[in-house]
Amino acid sequence: MTRITADHLARSAYVYIRQSTPDQLANNSESRRRQYALKTHARALGWENVVVIDDDLGRSGGGTARPGFERLLAAIGSGGAGAVFALEASRLARNGRDWHTLLEFCALVGSLIIDEDGIYDSRLVNDRLLLGMKGTFSELELSTLRQRSQEALRLKAARGELHTTVAIGYRRGANDRLE
């Protein structure tokens, strides 16, 4: 049984592209290339109209404003999206509120979520369970990374090795002292 129906194909496919930081944009072009290739994948699955949303390149999914994500939600909510494509579904949102809003919108209008692992229909209980778990793990991963980073900064500061930018009017002198 294929989950992609004529109704899905009659609507647009949306490819959502995001990389979390400017550093990732500069140093991880392969990820971006793979994400843009989802447009070809959508066409291979039968979509004629494929919309790429890449407004959120260099923006974290963990709470900052993401105009591209808002555009995606608006397209889904209006019934114009037959499917949403991402390399990994849970990367669409990195907080529970955004993730569950996306799942609810997709369920209400019958939009599919498609990633490298599969095709999901959030109206189906097993798919919704799996997507819910993916979202929870993604949120946990982000919290764990944030916690580890904060602890590393705290330990570095305790050792006196945390160096930040120097305030205007000062400069670093010998032995890293401020002058």
C-alpha cells in the first residue's frame, strides 16, 4: 500500500531546508546539497509542483524566529501542502511546541511528512507515535547538547581559561591580561 495518493500529488510538495548555524552554512555544504536534492526526490515520487523553503538557513530550530517555518505552517494550514520533505523529520522543529503544531496541521489537512527513513501520515496512530518519539528525542538531544555546552563553559571559567571578547578601550596584554 502506498501512502502517497492522487490528493497528495495534486497539492504541492514542500522541501524545508535548514542548517542551524552560520558555521554549518560555511563548513557543511554536503548537508545543504543533500537537502536541496530532496526536490528531485519529491519529483521522483510524482510531485510536479515542488516548493523549496530555505529562509531559515543559519537559524537554530530551538526557539528563534523562523520565517521559513512559519511559511511552511501557513502552506500546510491552507491545505496547499501534500507533503513536507526533510532529511530527518525531527529536524523540522527542535522544540515541542513547533513539532506538535506541525504534526497537528499535517493531520488536520492530510499532509504527509517524508524523510530519508520513510513516509509518515500523522493521522495514523503508529506514524504519529513514531513521529512523536522522533520529536521527543530531538528535543532531548538539543537540551543535552545545551547542558553540556553550558557545563563546559562553567568549568573553563572556573579554571580561568574562559576568554571572551575584550571591551572597547581595553586590549589583551602579556599573559592574557586586560590593559
